[in-house]
Amino acid sequence: MKKEKPTMTEKISQNTIKKLLTTRYIGKNIFCYDTIDSTNTEAKRKLSSPDGSVFIAEHQQKGRGRLSRVWESEKSCGIYMSVLLKPQLSPDSVPEITPVTGLAVASALRKICNVPVLIKWPNDIVISGKKLCGILAELTIPEGEIPHVIVGIGINVNNHSFPDGISDIATSIFCETEKTFDRSEIVAAVLSEFERYYEIFLNYGFPALLKEYTELSATVNREVEIISPTGCYRAFATGIDPDGSLIISHNGKTEKVSSGEVSVRGIYRYV
Ligand code: BT5
């Protein structure tokens, strides 16, 4: 992609978000920052904040992905936010919050920006074979308390270009539509969709969302490369298990892989 000056757009406005939110408790407390190390790290420092608190920054100096990878967080172009959750869930079910979040983000972006995004299992939102959004869910269990989950969401919105290391794999809503979007509107839509799906998940479990998730999957029914600590191999992704893991067919056998153990790459394109 051609290098261009970064496009800074209007700041994210807490008032606009609150006006548009349709939630009961997600985003009722919003903490906004100009610059922060990482909104996930900030949420971890503020664990005593109410369930559903949201931390949003214009810029992250140490935006994080999984396994200490970097999340590029260009100032005032993207959405960098974390939601603090205190669910009555067993720690075993916590990984399912990642696909629930993926569903919420994909649904919000389809509605607000009219972009045909898909979900790359387990934690990316992709379009045209490129990554538009990443999700990082982290679990902390303070002594004597229920699990606290911090769900970090990074969405490329008005970026015109990306740094060299990711310019081939990253895209933004602007790059896909040539339109600049109001990030506050997207934040409100993502949080509203998140609460809707999260409530279904808490009440009925991930199986209640499986059909919708699978319909939006960029991974299912594709040949994939499984990258595990013991090596890489090709497999065919046949479905998503009710517990959120990926079902693959490999050497004539059906196996389940969980997101903590492996990364998945499409064979022909990034997804
Ligand atoms: C993720 O990790 O995709 C999770 C990203 C979560 C970011 C949010 S922002 C708010 C909150 N606060 C944080 O500190 N983090 C969360 P992973 O699957 O490990 O992917 C990381 C990889 O994505 C990197 O190694 C790059 O290849 C690529 N990448 C980095 N920045 C990107 C960007 N802005 N857009 C697309 N791809 C990117």
C-alpha cells in the first residue's frame, strides 16, 4: 500500500458513545485516555472498577497482541479499547469469550460500516484476506474472587496505511471503503452488540451462538496450516466445536484444536 500521512480524525467522544449505547451495563463506566501503555494493562490496574467498565485510548504505546506480539496503534485512527468483565463462569469457559467478541465486532461492523467482514478463528476479524481487528482476552482471578476477564479489542478504522512489518496483512475500514467513520459510533455499536451476544452466551452458552458464528467464519471449510509448538501441518477446517475450538480433519482423522495451543493460517491468502 502507498505510504501516506496518517489521518487523524475527531477524538472518540464519551458523550456520543453514551447517547448511542443500548446496553444495560456494558460501557456504563467509560475511562478515556489520550495516550496509555495498553488499555488491557490499564484495565488490569483498575480491576476493582464495575463489571462492564470500558477503557479506551486514542493511542497505545505498548499495544499488545497474544504471546507478547505488538499491536500497532496509530494515534486517533483506530479503536483501542478493553472491556472489564466479572462473569459467573468457570475459568474453562473463559476462552469462549473470544469468539463471542468476534461475533459482536463482526456484526457491529457489518451494520454500521456495511463491510462484509468475516471471523478468522479464533481472534481476528478479516476482510479481503487482511486483518481489520484483533481481540485479546486475558483472565485474572484475584484472590477469593470470581474470574475477571479483560477483553481487548483493536480495530483499524480510518488508517490510510500501515507500518512496513504489517502493510501486507493489515487493512482498515477506510482502506476497504474509502470512507472515514466516526469511531464513537463504531464503539457504541460494538459495545451494544457485545452485550447482546454476551448475555446469550452467559444464559445459554456458546452453542446458542454456534450457527451464527460458523456462518461468519473465514476459517471453516478451508484448507489451513496449523502452527503448533511441535510443528506445522496442513489440515482441513471442518467446523467449530460447541466449546469454541476448531475441528480439523488431518490424515483421515478428526481432531479438535484449542486457541491456546495453535495458530491457524490460510494456505492461499493470509486468512
Ligand atoms: C491480536 O493478537 O490480534 C490481539 C490484538 C488486540 C489489540 C487490542 S487493542 C486494545 C487492547 N489493548 C492491548 O494492548 N491489546 C488489545 P495476535 O493474534 O497475536 O496478532 C498480533 C499480530 O497482528 C502482530 O504480530 C502483527 O502481525 C499483526 N498486527 C499488529 N498490529 C496490527 C494492526 N494494527 N492491524 C492488523 N494487524 C496487526
